[in-house]
Amino acid sequence: MAQETVKKESPLPAIIGWGGLFLFTVLFAWLVIAQLQSSETWDGKKDDAITLMKLYLPDGGTTETMDDLIRGYSVKAKDKDVYVGEFAWDAKQKDGPDYEVTLLWKEGEQHRVAVWRVNLDSKEIRPQGDTATELPKRARAGETG
């Protein structure tokens, strides 16, 4: 009777494959959990984002906050017999501490919108578009329309 040789396969490739899959799963779960915890830390801070925007000092070293400028803007427009009002602030969380803060208002018969990106962690405020960029200058000058 002929001797049969049984070829044994090494378990090393299976160990490496399953071990790699296990490590990938653990790393992926850790990243997802960390991202969710980061979002939860900043979740529900809408009012903080709006307050930060209202207290923002546009163009650096002025003493007039954004809220002061908007109130003055409304008064100056009223002196010119132009209705400016119905100001409404809103904020939506975008990613972690980043919020998109929106100011809606009515100017005459037109509805206007200005949007800023507010980072609650670094306190950085970035205007998004011409309306948000120009609003402080227009408010100081009392320009409408």
C-alpha cells in the first residue's frame, strides 16, 4: 500500500486575516464613537452660537456688537422712512462645534438673509456670502436697499 502524504496548511494566513479584520473593526468602532461623542459635546448649543454672533465685534476693534449695529440699522432706516425689522436669528449645527447662524429680516418689502459660520470652540466667525460681509458696513452707514 502506498503511503499517502497529508499536506498540512499553515494557520498563519487565517490568523493574520481574522486578526486584521478584528483590528479594523475595533479601530472603526473607536473612530465612530469618538465622532459621536464630539458631536454630542456641541449638540444643543444653538443659543450659544446665536449669542456669540450677537456679541461679535465686526471688523476688529470696534465697540459696537453685531446686535448694536442691527438695532442702529433699524433706527437709521426708520429715520429714512424705510421699514427694516422682523429680525430673526437661527442656528444649525454643521459639524462638532461648527454652527451656521442665520439672520433673517425684512427691509421694505424684501426679505434678506445673512449667514455666518460660527465655531464655538475657537470663537471664530466667518461671513458666508456678500450679505453677511457687507451688513456691518451697511449698518454703520445706515444704508438700506
